[in-house]
Amino acid sequence: MPSDQGLSRSRFEALFRGEYKGMLLFAIRYVKDQEAAKEIVQEAFIGLWEKRESIDPEGPVKSYLSTSVRNRCLNYLRDNKRFSGTLLTIEGLYPDPSSAENNTMELRELSQQIQAAIAELPEKCREVFELNRFEQMKYQQIADHLQISIKTVETQMSKALAHLRGRILI
């Protein structure tokens, strides 16, 4: 029963088949829990189906879906307090409620943990990370500067961030 407006069943099914795995991997990167990630992605697809009548099938449906998954992941992290709010703020995943309330000693200790974790990175991985985070270079600029592919930059950044998250978890 295709309709003139909204997301059709066949388009939804094709979207689910084509995007489920990618959305699941995306969610796992945030929540670090496969079962929670599955639930989050399923809820996002259910939400998409429930709003199918108001969604423009020619519009950015995948962007809507990934934003929904990301927001649900952030809600999960907030509600389950799996990570410190400070780490989420550093990664730009959670807004800083009030920097004035932060304990200076806590921030100093966190900074030392971050520096130690960065120092543990392999040389090229550390170089890519530092160019991005401290020199504010974009991935393409880093690739050009180091004469490597942008895919290598992405891989090295993913490794660096995974290492940092693993070392700074509470």
C-alpha cells in the first residue's frame, strides 16, 4: 500500500536492511555495549516507522536516523552514567553544565590521565591525534601534511580515541 506522502513500507525495509549494521556499529562506538546498542538502534527504527507519515522519503532520512541513534546513545550514557561527564564534555558529546563547578584538582588529574594516555599512543597515531586536537587541523589537511590517505587519518583517529576512552573510563 504505497502512499503519496511519507515513508513507504518497502522504502523503510530497504533502509533497515541497508543501514542497520552501520547504525549498530555507530551506537556501539558510543555505548560500548552491544546489547544496549541493539536496543538503541531498534528504538530509533521504531521511532522512524512511527513518524513515517510525516517523513519526506526524498529527504535526508539516513541523517535523521543517525541523529536519532546518536541522541539515544547520549541519553543512554547520561542515564546509565557509564562515562564521566568530563570525558563526554571533552569529546564534545555532552554539554558542559558549568565549568565553574568543576573541581580544579579533578581537572588536573584528568588532564594528567589524558596526557599519559596520549603518550602511550604509537608515534604516527599520536601525531595524527595531536594535529587534529591541538593544531585544529582537519582530516584532509593532516593527510596532505603527512602525505597519507584520509582513510589512514580516520583509522588513526579512531584508534586514538578508542584508546583514550578505554584509559579514561570511570
